Amino acid sequence: MVSDVGLNAVEIALVAKLAADGGVTALVPATNHYNSMVPPDGSFPAIIFQLVGHDRRAEAMDSDAESLLYNIKCITKGEASPNTVGATADAIDTLFEKGTLAPTGWSIYAIRRERRIRYVEYDDEKNPIWHDGAQYRLWTVKP
């Protein structure tokens, strides 16, 4: 599982939600969930989450509303991997599309999928690396 070091409260809640879901962890164990990238000693298949966009605006005098955009996707290697990444992306979507999240000190008032992410790349040995997931917008208020 991802270390909490360097993560904000929203990311800590995101990681906990992924790790607590049996459908997700049956496909990708919680030990293979990473922030931003798979580390050199990491394992596949993996789930990556990454903050890719942020907008802050004052909604009221005593609170800040923020819009956070996260990529959440599965990455794996090998010829049979499209089935794994597709099934994992679907499980992640079930959790987050119109879902809930309860980060400490924040209120999430909506989560919506903005766009699907799906592509393949090749490593130096010409092995396919499959990516499948989505970008999720989280509308938050931090009192």
C-alpha cells in the first residue's frame, strides 16, 4: 500500500478507498497502488493515481472550494494485459463515478468521471505496457 508520506488528506482517502474494495484488490493488490508512477522496484499490474489539475476559488468567506482532477488508472505489461486493465478500470469507475470519499477535514460534494484514458506503449524490449482508467473531477470544500 502507498505510504501516507507526502499525500494530502484527499489522496489518503483515495488510497484507502481503493485498498478497501475487494473487487479492485482482487485484480490489483493494495501493495501495487502507487502515487504518480510505478517505482523501479514496483510490481505489475499496478494502479496509479496522480493529481493532474487543480482550481481554487472562494465560495464563502469561511471556506475554500477546490476542484481537483485525478488520473486513476491501471497499468500492466504483457500480451494478455488488456483484459486486466479493462476490468480494473471498470472496478475503479464503479468506486469513483458519482461515488463518495471522506477525507479528514474536507467535504467532497461531487465526484465525476471526465474522460476515459486508454492507450498502449512499448518498453525498450518491445513489450506492451497497457494503460486503462479515467480522469475524475472531485469538487471539494475545506472549511
